Amino acid sequence: MIIEENKPLSRTISEGLITFTIVVLYYAYAGWVLAYLWNWFITPLGAPLINSVWAIGIMFTFSSMKGIQIAPRDRDDRLQIASMTLSPIIALALGYIIKTNFM
């Protein structure tokens, strides 16, 4: 995070804490979704069942391999948060449809 000259430090710290909280909540939420998808589609292939904590660990592992992606400065934060919120639930909904109708 870059500290801008015209922004007070307390505002920068509070924005950092809010961002950190959003990221933690996202990983918990996405880990829960990944655990369901894993147990629906990967477990029948012979892999063990996993819980949300294991799923979060898998996500951290793949995220660290992917590297850090820096978003452009003109990108809308609300669009990014909406994408983070909707992507896992859409994946869960599609997975549920596939599981119930085609398996």
C-alpha cells in the first residue's frame, strides 16, 4: 500500500484494516465453497474429503504460485468486491446444478 501525501496516516491504516478484513472474509467464504465443490467432484475420484480449513490452505498454495496481481489504479473497488462476492457463489450454484442433474 502506498501512503499518499495528502491522506492522513490514520485513514491509510483504517483502509488497510478494512482491506485485510475483506480478504480474510473472502478466503473463509471461498474456502467454504471450494470444500463443497471438492467433496462433490474430486472425492468420487478417490481423493479424501476436505473441510473449509484445508480448502483455504489449498487456495493459499495456488495463490502463492500465481503471484501477486496488481490492479490498475483506475479500477473500481466496488466492481472488484462484487466480483469477489459473486464468483464463488456462482461456481457453487453451477456445481450444484451439475451435481444434481448430471451425476
